[in-house]
Amino acid sequence: MSLKGKTAVVTGGGRGIGRAVCLELATQGADVVLCYAGSEATARQTAAACEAMGVRALTVRCDVSSPQQVARLMETALQEFGRIDILVNNAGITRDGLLMSMKEEDFDQVIAANLKGTFLCMKAVSRQMVKQRYGRIVNLSSVVGLRGNAGQVNYAASKAGVVGMTKSAAKELAGRGVTVNAVAPGFIDTDMTAAMPEKARTATLASIPMGKMGAAADVAKAVAFFAGDSAAYITGQVLCVDGGMAM
Ligand code: NAP
């Protein structure tokens, strides 16, 4: 129960990797505020699973690309719990397509959710974390942001941007007791990857030295590491959870 008494905000916490993060943080004793974009029932189920572990859990509808909704999310978390110790920027989308045919709106939507959303959430909690002289921010990047991937110019740009923002924010906040790190998953078994065409799934699997997909819980363990005291002297880092993909 190393996170007992801590409050975590997890964006997109209802399903996939976000759900696993909520459960892992709750297992370690943290109260959880999880936001969802559209899947209210799923988010409530995740919150109930957290509460079953003896922590408090709250669901808030919030589109992370909206400054007003992000402000409301963080205000709600502060009203309910009095502090925000951990922020996990997990919400993310894909709108895949080849560069030559990619629609501008598909580029803009991915940047808005993945990159601007991460910026807005970090900005919204940074003042409070600096005031507390304590904070742990963990951003979800991707091996695609480090290596690139055909068909994902928009997604790769957003996830590479997350790495740059992570390192910049880490430098700004290091002296104030706030760490900022990123986890870069490889090929993880969630709705996001289930939606990939079979050919792309087979090709991706073949590029993983460990020869298998990861589980959401594998990523959640790495997020919880950065969120906990074991990582107190680590900031500005990117940890790949990818079965060796990005080596
Ligand atoms: P997922 O199963 O598709 O779930 C995405 C989550 O993000 C959902 O909870 C969704 O909420 C939320 N979301 C999407 N747009 C949002 C918005 N504008 N505002 C608030 N919430 C929003 O995805 P996942 O596989 O768990 O991925 C989680 C994170 O890991 C993403 O950032 C993704 O890019 C990254 N990642 C995943 C993989 C992988 O292999 N799965 C690999 C590398 C990186 P609703 O349910 O309400 O729609």
C-alpha cells in the first residue's frame, strides 16, 4: 500500500491500459479520479473495481482536448480529494492512414487528443503540484513515437511530441519536487490494437523479439513505478514496455 493517501488522476482510465493503471494504483492504495470521453458504463465499472480494493474512486466525463473540460476535471479532483499527487496522461486515439491520403482532420484530431490533451492536463495540475512540492506525472508515449510507423504519421508525431514535452516539463519542474516521465508501450492487447487490420497485426507481432503482445497490466506496472517512491530520483525518462521492439 505504498500509495496510500495519494490521489491519482488517470485520463482515459475506464478501459484498456488506463483501466489497468487505475487498478494497479488502487492496489497500491491510491484514490483514483478517472476520466472518460464516451464510455461512461465502462468507466463506472472500473471505478467500482477500484472501490472494491478499499480506495475511493470518482468518474468524470472529460474530453482532454478541451481546456474547459480539463479545468473542470482537475477542479473536481481537488474538491473531492484536496490534492493531486499523480497524473497519468493515458487518453489517446489513432486515425491511421498513409501520408499521401491522410485527411487533415485525422491529423488534427490525433494531435488534439494525444498531444494537446497531455499538455492541457500537465498545465492544469502543475501549479497545484508545485504548491504541494510533490507530484508525479506519467505520460503515455509509444514506440511509434520513437521509431515511426508507416500509416501513423499523425500518431507518431503526437507521441514523439509527448516525449519532447515530458523532458521539457521535467526540466521545469524538477526543482519543485515534481517528476515527469513517459512510458512507451509497444504492441499491447487492447481495443486500440484489436482494431488493426490482420496484416498489420501479423507484421507487428513478427517485429517483437519476445514474440508476443504485451498486456495492459505490463504497462500499468511501469506507470506505477514512476508514480511511486522507488522512482523519486528519476525524471525526464522514457521507459519502453515493448518486449524488445524498440531495441
Ligand atoms: P484504448 O483501449 O483505445 O483506450 C483509449 C482510452 O482513451 C479510452 O479510455 C478512451 O475513453 C480514452 N480517450 C480517447 N480520447 C479521449 C479524449 N479526447 N478525452 C478523454 N479520454 C479519451 O487505448 P489503449 O490501447 O488502452 O491506449 C492507452 C494509451 O496508450 C494511449 O495513449 C495509446 O496511444 C497508448 N499506447 C497504446 C499502445 C497499444 O498497443 N495499445 C501502444 C503504445 C501506446 P472512452 O472509453 O470514454 O472513449
